[in-house]
Amino acid sequence: MATIIPQNVFFFFFFTFFLFSTVAKANTLTLTVVNNCPFTVWPAIQPNAGHPVLEQGGFPLHTFTHRSFPAPSAHWSGRIWARTGCTSHPNGHFTCATGDCGNRLQCAGLGGAPPATLAQFSLHHGHADFSSYGVSLVDGFNVPMTVTPHEGVGQCPVVGCKPNLLATCPGELQLKGGGHGEVIGCKSGCAAFGTDQLCCRNHFNSPNTCHPSSYSNFFKHACPATFTYAHDSPSLMHECSSPRELKVIFCH
């Protein structure tokens, strides 16, 4: 004989399932890296101190392909960038012309060598499950990049740097490489000249003494919605509540 479930018990289980599904959906966040460049890039991921390494810190991504993976369900912060011109050597070393992380395919927590365009994240924080994100040219530029959120609420704009600044990079900031000496990166003023003032170090390491330079203004003019020097406006780090996906798109 079939068992009849009392109506109040049925609704209790239905409501519990609905509540659990809603919470699980709210906490689910996917990170997607998209390569729209006409060449292979090697995305790299570096967590901030105390946070786990995602996707072992790096992988190849062929042209016009993407890779998606789940973000941690708890608070996580870190950065993503593209490495270009990478080569595997017979001695086991793996080197990249830009964004190299200690001669390794899987960065495993290591940072990248400038110049490199950076996507910065702080996920699952605050009272409304905020995901903050921004694009930084403080360490220079190597490929165009945007961050695109999906299904979030609040401040959820597409941000980044779409122009290819390699074509307009000032001569003193150019990083050249390859077989024909082409421009492969655009350095920051700090990387090019190393002064305390341009690097916002020592006496210049505060909002009152760290100011834009002609070099950071080159980046700011081309890509206004990016960080271009160490104490650039914090309002450029957008807070998007409960997005379902954050896409990092190279060569958008």
C-alpha cells in the first residue's frame, strides 16, 4: 500500500529544498577565462596570502577557446593575467616573454613579471555576497583585457582595457622581443625608470604623495576605468552582488 505523506510534512520538505537550492545558487560563482586573441596565451592565477591556488596557478589556452572553473565558496582574493610568448625548454624550464612566473607552467602561487595587464578580484565578501573586481595597468600592459559579470545585482559594469596599447606605447616604455624586435609589452613608468616617485615608494607611498605621472596618464587616457598607479581611485573596484559568473576576456 502506498504511503501517504501528510500535507504539512510535504510542504516542510518542499520549502527546505527550495531554501537550500536558493542559498546554493546564490553562493555558486563560476570564473571563466576567454582567449579571443589570435594566438595562444597562458593564463596565470595568483591568490593573495592565505587563499588557495586555483587551477594550479596556470594553464595554456588556445586562441578562441575558454576555460571555466568554480570559484571558492568562501572569501577569496587574487589576480589573473595572461602570459604571452611562452616556450617549453628541453631542460624542463618554461619561459614566457611577458607575465612569466618563475619559469613555471603552473605558477602555484607565484606572481608574474611585469609588464602585464591584471584582473584583480575579491570574491564573496560583505553583507550581500559581493564580488569586487577591477583591471589594473599599474604593472603595465601586455594584452587587452576586460572583466564581464553575469547576473549580478548592483554595481556590475564591464570594465577593462580594450585598445591594444602595444601599438601606441611610448618608446621609453616599450618592451621588445621576438625574432623581429616587435613590441610585446608596455612598461609602467616604475618598471621603466625605477624611481621612488614613479613607484610610489618610501616618501611617496601614501595617497597624499603618490600622484599620477605622464606615464600613468598615458594608460588612463586610453583606458579610464583601470587602475594606473598605486593609489589610484578605490572606486574603480566594483562591488557586484551575487554574480553567477565573472569572465576574464583577453583581447575583448
